[in-house]
Amino acid sequence: MIEIRCFPLPRTRSPDRSCRWLAWAIVGDVRIRAKSPNGAPNELARRLIERGVDPEQPVQITYRGLPGRMRYATLAEAAKWTFKENARRPLHRAAYTDLSDRFDFLPVNADSCIEGESPVSPDPTAGFGPENRVSTSGPELEAA
């Protein structure tokens, strides 16, 4: 099973946009990361498949600060989706469309691709314990 961890990058938030998210997974002894404003784990799933990871493996996604897990039956299934939002429609799941072949004259946006690789930290679960969970209701939430 592929374990994907995801957390928000609060400094990327602006008054009119939510923050970007960072998703990472450990493959062998390498941590692979992907950033996206919506659907970072799905973006990471596409990058993992591009790197030759078996697309038939099940996927489990954990979001820092949120209880529970999200699961996909296969990495390929996770790669098929993204999330979109606009002024007319709130955040929703949508089929992923690869437009890179249509716009090959544009430079690659490194922020939306694999952010980089880094050696595995001694404690890859750091920051995912119950002490880091945040409430989704109540007065303790602060405005960003």
C-alpha cells in the first residue's frame, strides 16, 4: 500500500485563494513530493506512476490535522482525479485532463510538478499524531 501524507502550506494563502498543499510519499528510500492548490495527493499519484511505481497498488491518504484517512483502490484510480473550483461552483472532484501535450511551448511550472526528492527523515510520521489534530468547529479556530 502506498501511504501519502498531505498538509497545507499556510504561507501560500492569500485573501482570494486557499493555500497550496504538499503531498509526499516514500518510495524505496526516497521521499517524493508534489504541490498543488487542489488535489496534491492526486498530483503525486500521477508523478509516482510516471516514475514507474506499480499503478495497481492501493493508496491511503492522511491529511495532517484531520481525523481519518481517504483510500483509493489503486494508484491509477487516484491519478484519474483532480479537484477544481471557480466562482460559479465550489470545490468539487473532476476528471483530470493532461494538457501538457497541447501547450508544450509553455515552461513547466515546477510548483505543480514533483517538488523534489529528499532523503527519508528519521521519523516520517512526525506531525501526524493526535496532538496535531485541529478542531473543525468551535471558537478556537482563528481567521487566516
